[in-house]
Amino acid sequence: MEYGNTTQHLKRSIIIGLIFAIVIIAIFVPTAINYGTFKSENYLLMFGMPLLIGVLFPAIVLLTMISSLRINNGTVQSVLLGKWVLKEARLNDLTAVEISNNRGSAVVLHFTGNRKIHLWAAHMRVIKKLMTDLKQSSPDAEFIIPSIFKPIYEKWL
């Protein structure tokens, strides 16, 4: 099973980014017309900035698609671009699953021998699926959840 953001997540982020840009432009243009500032020197600000922000969101999601986790035949693998295995560990060696809020990664899997595998970012449904699958396959693993996320994640376990 593969865990990470997919092209479906990218498509959704493109739609959200475009909707955001359209809404901001729809606010900027009437306001500029009302205040008499709808001039060519302001076009970049009125149209460029909302479009830039609308493009940044899908770009960030695209970056998160570079790395994913794969659980296959009793091993956990960190996979680059869906092809190359960066790290690998046995599922039997899993000691803890950490939901991270300050290390830049969404989930950190801890294994014996102080080995770690990171899932850098993913949609919450992907993390939920990963956690429920890991709970079933490794019931002895400790789940470390920061207090800020406990109301969300404890429902899943």
C-alpha cells in the first residue's frame, strides 16, 4: 500500500488555488474601480498577486508528492517519485508512530536501532489510513500524538 499525496490531491489543490485567485480578483477589481485606482500600473498587483498565491498552493502539494511511504510484504519503504527506495525497515521492528507538528514531517515512524522513516506531508485522510493500517499490523507500536492533534487523531485509533 502506498501512502502520500497523489495526483488527485494535486488536482484538488489546483481547483482550490484557482477559486482563491478568482475570489480575490473579484474583490480587488470592484474595489479598484470604486476608488479610481483601476489603472494599468496596478494590474500586476490586482491580477498577479492573487494568481501567484493561487499557484503556490498547488506547487506546495506538488512538492509533497515527491516522497511517499510504501508498506509491502512486511517492509516499510520511503520512496522517491514512486520508484526509488530511499530507506527500508521491517514492519516487525516498528516501535512508535509519531504525529509531528514541529519537525517538518507529518509522520515519523520509529524502528528498533534508532532508525526513522518520515512521511514529509500528506492529506489527513492519507495519514488516517496509514495510522489505522499500522495499528492493525503493529498493535504493540506506541502512537505519539501532540496534545494539539489528540482530538483529531484519537478518534481514528
